[in-house]
Amino acid sequence: MRAAVAPGQQDLDAAEVSRLRELTARLVAGRREEARTEYERFLSVIKRELCLPRDRLAERLDGAVVLVTGGTGCVGSTLITQLAAFRPARIVSVTRGVTRGWPRHPGAEYLYADVRDQARMEALIGEIRPDLIFHVASQRDPGQAETQVHHTVTTNVLGTRSVLGAAAAAGTGQVVCASTGKALRPFSPDVYTASKRVAEWVAFGFAASGALPVSAVRFTHVVDNSIIHQRLQDWAASSAVIRLHSPQIAFYVQSAVESAQLLMLAALDKGRARPGRLPIRAIADLGWPVSLLDLTLGVLAARDSGAPVYLSGYDPGYEEVPFPGLYDPATAGDLSPLLNAFEAAAAVPSECPMTNVFEAEFAPEPRAAGLSAELVAICGETDDPQRIRAALRELSWALLDATLAAAPPEALTRAARIASRHVATLTADHCQILRTIQKWGSESSNLAIGEAGR
């Protein structure tokens, strides 16, 4: 298939489509059983749940006023249903009203506001005075983030700042923020990943300052609202060309119920973190990752579709190979794959054995505050994607320094050693990441030597 049609093409001619259709049919026939099994396994994840300390949650939520941003989306609506079982005094959903199709709970109130509207959020949260806020609203499509840069950054970064600022002003008891497993990358050129990484830093800033108790969770691919699955279904139904980045892609998945329950568990993290750190929680065992190719073939077989598969190569917003120093074999097998090697070193005991918690930390970085203010200013004066992308990138490099300056020296040393084995194939960005890790590893070693000498 790769030989028949070269990757990187936006449009295919009739002969190329016909050839790919023939090859795809042969592939479906040859891998039918594996594809069926993988598709069934993917769909079965919808039924997965976490164990919940129900007595502690009842104590936390009974009689509380709870606000959920993004409450009409998949995870938000599931969260509201889960929360209602613990009898809070009031559940308020705040949403732009764009997402439809997910059930609404009769006991919840639905208000309309954009989290990017700081004045509106301050007025609304100040009036409701919630005890607890779950901030779930975001722009979640990595591909769309590359074409809607302004919307993505203002929603994921400025929207988070707006909600947290309003919560702090209103004296809210705690905010739990939804993040992504992609944020385990301490630097990424991708807009979606970078925006969520910056949002974690924003949350950390509020937590570290003592202005507001904040905790966070990281989601991976949610099966119930899967962008990939919906696209595969649409392509299969119309027999349109299915564009896959690579046949080697595999990805972790979780259910909407697991996601909602993870958020609720994080609501128990109030007071858990040491000063200056942000507790971030993720599911420990996500199962074996799903093969994108077999999932695709399973959808085609289930729908008896003749849609052709085109191995198109990677689109903007999807990093082909992650930085190789992010996982350390010494710790990766024991913790959630949504934690990197530096974060694994900051893991703390979790009362729920199905989740892991680590205490995120960013060292003070003089450039970060200025670059963050510059990003806000640029978003306020223009929607030019290149200017916003450039400002986000500069801030992301500053946050890499802030991350590594707080990392344990042994984690830096091991990450540098692991990544150095791949130096011949590293991208320019990955080379810069490696140099930064080596710099901070060297500085940490010199500091340790100096302290030992004293």
C-alpha cells in the first residue's frame, strides 16, 4: 500500500484510489479475525469503571454546590450524572451550548457562558459561589488545533486562567482541572499539546501561590466520544478514502465513566499536595494500547465497507515520534503511561489502587511570566495563527526549563542517557530538549557537589 501511493498527498487520482481499494479489501480479508477482536476490545472499554471510596465522596459532595464547565459534553454530562448520586445541594453546568447530543440530567441547572469571557465567568462564579468546580471545557481535537490556533489557545490557556481567577476571587473551595496525557511531553511543537501543558502550569501557579486549592487529572482517548472512531465510521459509510498516519500507531483508551470518576477522585486531593506543587492524577492501568490499523479494518468489516485506506503520513498536530527520554524502563512499568520519567519520580501514594498521583512542580522561571503575558496580549489583539503559535512556542521552551530545573538529578541523568542513544535520529526540537536536559543535569550535579563540599 505504501509503494502503491506515496504518503503526503492531499488529493489522490482515480487510479490510486482504485488500487488502494483493492489492497484494503485484501488486508481486511487477511486480518479479519484480528481486526474484529481489536474492534470489540475497543468498544468494550466503554463499560470500564474505577473503584470509588463512596463514603469519602459522600462526605465531600453531600450538600455541596458544584459547578461543571463543559457540562454538556461527553465527559461533562457523564460527570454530572455521577455527581448527582452523591446528593450535592446544587449542580450547575456552564457551557457555550455548542456541544449537543449528550444527555442532560434533570436535577442540574444549565447556564450558557464562554470560559474565555473573564468578566462573565467572574460574575457567574461570584454569584453561584460554588464549593467545588470541575473545569472540563476545552478544545480537544489536536488536528483542529493546528487550524484554529486562536480558539484553541484562548480556550485551553486563557479559559483555564479565567476560570481559576474567578474561582479564587469567589473563594471557591477547590478546582479540579481536566488535562490530557499528551501534556506528559515537557515540550511539544503541537498547538493542542502545548496549550494543555501551559494550562497545567497556569493551574500550578494558582496552587503554588496559595490563592486556590487546585488539582488536575489527565485523560487519554475517551472511547465514548472518540474522534478517531467517528471519523472511521463516517469514512466507512461514505466509502471515502481513510487517511491513516501510519500502520504502526497504537493508543491508550479509557471510558467516559472512568474519566468522570477520575475527576471525582481528584476532588479528594484537596490538601494532599505539599506547598508549591499541583497533584495530578491518571489511571494506572489503561490496558494494552489499541492498534489503529486493526481498529480501522474492524470498522470496515463491521460495516461491510469498501472504503480504501491511505497511509498518508503525519498531519500537523500529531508528533510522529515522541522524545525518547520521556519513559524510563526503571519506572515506566509500574505507573500510568500518562506520566513521564520526571513525573514518575514525584509520584505519591494513592488511596485508589487504580490510579496514580504525582505532585507536579515548576521551578520559578523569570521568562515565563513575561512570555505568558505576551501570549495573552497577542491573543487579545489578533487571531493571526503564526504570531500566536510563535508566542506559544517560546513560552513552551521557557516551561521546559521550569520543569527540568525542578526535576530530580538522577531522573535528568537517566533521561539524557536514554535519549543520547537515539541522537542520530532526533529532530531539531528533540535535540534542543536533550541539550536542555543535559544542561540542567549538569547544573544539578554541580549543585549537589557544592552542597556536599559545604
